[in-house]
Amino acid sequence: MNNNSREMTSLDIAEITGKRHGHVKRDIQKMFHALNLGTPKFGYVPKNRQNQGVTAYSLDEDLTFSLISKYSVQMHQAVTKRWQELEALDVKF
């Protein structure tokens, strides 16, 4: 990912949509496979509350919307609103 681009993590998407992080990661992996993208450039390992590494993904806006296009209308709207809020604040995710 370009460090200057906006990004949303799989953890953020799971929290916003109410989906389990494992399910979001599975959906991301399926999307990467369908788009013939490699996952290493998108993956990272943040620490959880138990100070253990957890595999997560960081997606740009295009990939985020590609991912959530298959989710429910309510989940899609929640993520869209979050992108708009962050863009209005000009905050890097």
C-alpha cells in the first residue's frame, strides 16, 4: 500500500459491520484470490489485548468498497458513512 493513501483495516470493517474478524479476513482472502492479488502487501500483524499478534489486512478505499459490495445494504451504508466521516476530518486510517 502507498503510505499516502487512505486505508481501512479488516479490524475496522469487522467492528463497523458487526461481523467477526475471522469472517471479514476470509472474505478479504476470497476477494484477493478473485482479483488475483497477493496478500502479503496488504497484511500486517497488530497486537490484540492479550499482546498477541493477530493477522489483519489494510485496504484502500477501492478494495474496501469491493469487499463490502457483497455485504448487506446496512453494513455497506455503515462503512460508507465511516469513510465519509474520516474524509471530512482528513484523517489517515
